[in-house]
Amino acid sequence: MESPEFDVDDAIVLLLGSEPGQQERRGEIRGITRLEKLVFLMDKETSAEEYFTEDPEFEAYNFGPFSSKVYKAVDTLVEAGLVEDSAQLSRTDDDMWESEKLIGGDDESNAFRTRNFRLTPLGEEYFDALQQELPAKLLQQTQKLRKQFSGWPLRDLVRYVYQKYESYTSKSLIRDDILGPRRI
């Protein structure tokens, strides 16, 4: 039997649609950095790599593992009406360490902005279709991953990724803030 197509956009819909437990709401993920780290963990810690028909191409970058394909997939999903992307001012300064490392900015006050993602009704239908097509093993692993990291502060999620996948921190602007100064 031929494997179904499974791209980065499908991974995002699958993560959004998976039940996150009581800490978060199904169908929503708060923040592009959180979404990107979850896609990264899905690639590294589930069987998703076996099914991806395109390599997410994660590389070491300013905030750890980065894939331009995640950003492109979000834009595609928004344009297709499957996902809402709500860029808004952050309600807390919990993650200001990230914005403090950015140079310049196009905001009038350079306030920290976050992008929150939500499945639309059409996105829910697409999620249901994915559940019918994809292997049960991948669905279960994605569900487990989503529940495992549900409710984690972003800093803790980033720390987990940095500790477990340190090779992706080589270009990070926040590595020392997250893991402490490097020992020589």
C-alpha cells in the first residue's frame, strides 16, 4: 500500500487538531516559536520522518531549530482558509528574552508580538480527513507529543529542545540565556 502524502502543512494541521489535554484548547497553538518547536519534535520524536514526503529541513538558527518550510506552510494554510493566524501583542512579558535579542523591528513600539494559530471549520474537516488517511501509529504519537508538551511555558519547551538537540543551538542568540554560559 502506498503511503499518503504528508507534508509540513499536514503536520501543522495534525498538531493543531490533536487533543492537547486540559492545559490548552484543541485546535489552537499559541506562538510561531512553539508551533515550530512542536513540528521539530514531531519530526525527531515520532515516526513522522517515515511519512514526510518533503524534508522539513530544520537547521540551526537564531532561536534553535528553524525551518522556513514551517512559515511557508502556515502562510499556505491561512491562504487556503484552513488556519487562522492572529498576530497580536503578547499579554505577558514571559518571553521577552526572545524579542530583546531581535535587532530593529517593524512595530511602532517594538512590542513583543505573538502569532496564535487556530483551525477554522474547514481546517477541522481537513484534520478529520487526515485522520482517515494517516497511519494510526503516527496519529497516536502526535497525540502523545501534543499532550506531553501541553501547557509548558515556551521557555521550558525551548530548553527541552536545546538540551536534547544541542547541535541546533550553534547559531542561537538565546542559547546562553536558556542553557547557561558555555564552558570552555
